[in-house]
Amino acid sequence: SRRDKRFNELLRKLEKCSCPIERVVKKELDELAGESTHQGVVIRVRGAAVKGETELQRWLEQQDCDLFLLVLDGVQDPHNLGACMRSAEAAGCAAVIAPRDRAVGMTAVVHKVSCGASRRVPFFQVTNLARSLELLQENRVWLIGAAGEADQSLYETDMKGSVGIVMGAEGDGLRRLTREKCDFLARIPMGGEVESLNVSVATGIFLFEAVRQRMGA
């Protein structure tokens, strides 16, 4: 039932892309969107095939510059993954890497929360994260893990050159094996009584400290 200017502009863009448009009642949109807020529009998209370890290795072989990567060790909330993807794209990360098991993949919620970032940043879901971390190290990528008990803060950590920022899961943080694979551990200095931050907030802090250093600020 929407007829506003913004909605009509969207319709014109879809028609220009030769996208078939079907007008339905709001109830049907509610069912299609599930828990997401659809604002009068639902678009069905065939997503790209999930990239795994083989594609990651092939991708790494094609890179010829310093890499800036985000590794997420078991993020399970699609809102958090979407927010992390958005921060990664904004910070200029070349790719995001996550495990297949006990972690969320590319869902409709992730695509929506990322505001398009999930379509622009390569996303690799690997079977064995520890093995993939070793692969990164073989390609001269230094791994910096976020851990609250680390001796040094992220502001004391060198994040220039080829680096991968490794963030843990909601609540549990980095798994033991992931932590052991990291070259360095760093923490966010906390001035209040709260012990930890939401993983997407912490990811943004780590990524943009790296951006600051890499820009020479």
C-alpha cells in the first residue's frame, strides 16, 4: 500500500534492472520477512556460494599487498555478524573469515544489518579455523587476538603491515586453540565497571585503531 516518493524511486530502479515485481498484501510480506522489518518491500536474492578453505588459499595466492583481515571465532548472532561486516567494509578490510561450525552464516538478517557490506567484502567460512589461521601465517599475516586478560592494550600493539584482527564469540571470547594460534593478544582498556563489550562494538574499536595506525595518524 506504500505510494511515497522513496518507494516509487525504488520501483523505478528495480524495473530498470528488469527485476520482476509482484504486489502482494502486507500479511504475505510479513510471512516472507519473518522477524525482519520489511518496510513494505521484500527482495528475494540467490546468494553466492559459500567460500571455504580452498577458495581462501586461492584468494591469498592472488594478493600482492599488505592484507587487513577480520577473523571472527564463532559469532552466532546474525545482528552481530552483520554489524561486524559493516565495520569491516568501512575500515577497508580485504576479507572476513569465520568457522562453519557453531557460527552464523550469511542469513537475510546479516545482509540487511550489514547495509550492503556483505555483498562487497569477501566472506570465507572455513571447516578448520586453526588450520586457516596457520595458512594466514604462512602468507606472512600477523594475527592479533582480542582478549580481556592480555598484558598489552590494542593502543600498544603494532597493527601495521599484513594483519588479521581475531575476535571471539559472544560471551566466551576466543577459543583456546584460536588464542594459541595468535601471534599477539591485546585488550581494550576499560575505565568503568563493565567487564566486556558487545563483540560488534569491540570489533569496531579494534578495526579503527588499526586504521588509525595504518594511516600514520
